[in-house]
Amino acid sequence: MSLRDIEYIDCEQTSIGLICLRERTLPGLPPTVITEITLDHEFLMSSYNTASERALSSVALELHAGRNLRVLVGGLGLGYTAREALRSERVGSVRVVEFVPQVIRWMKEGMIPLSGELNEDARLDVVHGDVYGLLDAPPQAALHDLILIDVDHSPDEWLGDDNGAFYTEAGLVRAKRHLAPGGVLAVWSYAEHSPFADAMRAAFAEVRVEPVSFDNVILGERETNWLFFGRD
């Protein structure tokens, strides 16, 4: 499928590179306008294919039967993981920790498709910070029922040089100190990664690896992302 009419909405230099928010139009009747984020001109995410980002929340919710759930999301992106959590009446609060302040500003200023819906939900709190640093340190606040991580491309392709420690058995053991009893840790990856699945199995009593496949009409191919879930 050909693409046309790419428009850059905002670009700013950050500590991890040049991050851009852009729109492009898929031809059709009517044409479809999609929103994308790029980093150093490499694709990060799109409002067009969001199945795996939404499943990160929905599957984690399936694995937890509680109510008034406290959810921590690592990485705001375009907001689809947070929005999917907020769609559940069993979720009491969602805190999103986003490393890049420009991404938070895009949401706050109505520049992404989900801005209105996210900004109007009083259960949502979006803060600037390093979710990996937070999870590496001992808990200083209330524990979370769900921790949903969608930051890096995969367990061995990181956006930050210091992120790799999280994907080890020791890193996961430190992270799960932030889970309340029965809590679920969920991690997104664009690729299957057996060593990370092994680390999850070493850190958690129960692990689920969930492939999410969809037709990527932009690339003209079938694509699969991978979700990893752990709980004790």
C-alpha cells in the first residue's frame, strides 16, 4: 500500500535522540489519517496497528481477578495501553511513567488521537520519570496490581543503555517487589525472545508468552509482536 501526505507535527531533540510526532494518510475512500512517533527517523509506534499494545493491558487484566486495581504503565507512547486499562471498570487508577517529557506534552496539549479521552479520565496520572529506575529501587509507595512495560523494541534492543538490567532474572526479581500479592508483570516486545522468557520463568512461578499477530497493511505483511506475563 502506498503512502502519501506525511506531515510532521512536532520534532524535538531529547536525551535519547530526535523524537518526532507525525501524521500520514493512507489512500482510500475515505482516506485514513494515522499518527506515528519516530526516534532518529526510525519508526517507533503507530495509531494504526495497536492490537499488541491493547493486549498488554487486556491479557494482564484477564490474569487478575481483583477490583479497584492499581496499574503502573511504563511508557506512554500514543496511549493505547493506558486507555485499554482504563476501559475496565475494575481498574481504580493508572499511573504512567514516561521518560520523554515531549510525549507527555503531546498528550496534554491534544496532539494525539486519544488526548481527549485520556485527559478527561480522573483515574489517570502521567508523570515524567524512568520506570526502570523506579522498578530497580525498593518500593517507596503503594504496590501495584499490574505493571505493564512497553518501552524498548525488545529485551535486547533498548532505547536507553541502562535498560538492559531489567530484562535479567535479578532485574525482574527486583521489579516484582513493586507488585501486590497476586500481581502481574507484563512486558511488550516486537520479537520473540527465549532468553527473556527463561529469565521470566526463573523469577516468577507462572509465566505466559502471548503472540499477537495482525495484518500490517502499511508493510503488506503479517506481523507478530510478543507479550510476556509473569505472576506468583
